[in-house]
Amino acid sequence: MGLFDLEKHFAFYGAYHSNPINVLIHMVFVWPIAFSLSVLLYFTPSIFNFLPQIHFSLLGNDFHLIFNLGFCLTLIYCLFYISFDIKAGSLAALIIVGCWIGGSAVAVKLGYSLAWKVVLASQIFCWAAQFIGHGVFEKRAPALLDNLSQAFLMAPFFVLLEALHMCCGYEPYPGFYTSVQVKVDAEKQQLEAKKLKKVA
């Protein structure tokens, strides 16, 4: 599977997320995972000390954005999503940057001693909701067991892409979803074949 083959990646994701309730659960809980992680990453040390500090005032706090691991991951996610699709990818990149800035503000507001507890609780709750979505509604193990990059790198973009398609019929190019559906059906057949092999 090519790293930037959007159709194949989205088809793989779609094969694991076809139940409407499970899809909705992911739409609700995937982005909070990214946001809460950005809160915790605020406390990692600065990597690019030569860059000038950017001052922000948000949530009643004055703080500086730190060019640390959180910034590096934000940059990687932004470039990755934009390379997938310029329009939806740019929107996803904007949200990721918003998570970085907003997460920094929340981190300063809470302080490390409280922030890590809030982040831990948020992560457990959001991941548990998704596992319930797969186990109860999808009746299939989550994709992260077969493809970690799907869960940690691509999932935020894919749920946004699904939301845009549901709300306004957006697709990266004409015929994208028709082509993806063919691949989703093929992927599901492969998954069923694997399941039957394990049972046998």
C-alpha cells in the first residue's frame, strides 16, 4: 500500500468502519484524542531554540508556543494531510494547528500535575468508546490491530473526510467514493477470508 495512495488507505479504513453508529462514534472521539495529546506534548522540551517565541493570549492566559515535539508532530500531520488532498487536507491541517495552539493554552491553564490526569482520563474514555463501537456495532476488531498508522496518523483526516462527504457531498475528485467503495468491498472479502482461515 503506497504511503500517499488515498483511495487504498481510505478503503482500508472504510472496511473497518461501515456501521453508521461506529462511524459516528469515531467522528466524535477521534479528534479529542489528538487534542488531548497536544495538551500533554506541550510539556516536552523545546527542540528549535533558535526560533523566536510566539506569544499568545487564550483562555485568560498569556503563554508562548513551544517548538517542541508537539510542534514537530503538528508539522508532520499538516504536510501529510495536505499531500493527500489540498482542500480537505488544508482544513485538517488548520484543525491540527488549532489543536496545537488550543492544547498549549489548556496545558498552561491546568499545569502539568493536573493536565496529565485530564489527558489520561480523556484518552481512556475516547479509546474505550471506539473499542465499544467496533465490538458492539461493527463486530470487528479495530484497524489499529492491523495497521497502526491508520489509528494514529490517518484516522483524524479520514473522519473529517467522511464528515465533509456526509455534510456537503465533498470528495477529493469526481468518482473518488465510487472507486473507494469497490476497494472497500474487496477489502472486506479479504478480511472475511482471513477470518475463515483462522477458524479453519
